[in-house]
Amino acid sequence: MAKRARGANRPGQRAPLRRSSAARPPLTVPPLPPVANTLSTAPPASLTDEEVARAAEIEARLVAAEQSAEEAARRQTRGRRPVERQAPVRAGSIALSASQEYAYVARDVRRIALIGGSMIALLIGIWIVTQVTGIRI
């Protein structure tokens, strides 16, 4: 078996994608104020008003951060054409080579149809001329 060089990709494999961190802004949540340690006492049976208010504040911050991230993503995609999804084609497959050669085939078929049609029109024209003039060949 042949020795492989480091970092070389085998045939048919793609190189790893290099993604920039600027493409998607990080989700940032402002830090919360520290909470007093209440482990020394037994846990209460229900939540206090202070705990409910703090939970509502945390939820509001998370929702605001989520909405700002969605707006940033919406601003980045605005004005772009939607990408048409096509079935992925493996490198070296028959479908890939057929799709590349299809343009040549279509052009050749058009040329054949043009030349064949013009030859038929020419033969019909010659036949009409010989019938009208009475020339025997």
C-alpha cells in the first residue's frame, strides 16, 4: 500500500469548508447580576415575587437577543436571490459528466436540425422548379 502524504485528500473527497466567524454574529446575552447564596435555608414551596421577576427579566433578555439575531440574519439575506436547491452530484459520476456534455449535445442537435431542414427545403425547391419547367433529368 502506498504511503500517503499528510494533509492530502484522497480522490473524490472535498477539502474541509472554511467558514468565517463574521458570517453569523454570536448570540450575546448581557450578564445578570449575582444572586445571593440561599443554600443554607430550606427551599421554599413556591417562588417568591423576586424570583418570578428575575425569571421574567432573564426571559425578556433572551427573547431580545434572539430577535436581534434574527433581524441581523434577515438583513444579510435581503436583496439576494433565493438559491435553487439541486440534488447533489458526486464528483466523477455519470450525472456530472452528462450535465457538462448536455450543452454540446443540444447545440449539435440544433445544427443537425438546421442543416437537415435546409436540405429538405432545397430538394423541395428543386422538385418544384423541375415540375414547372418540365426538365427531365
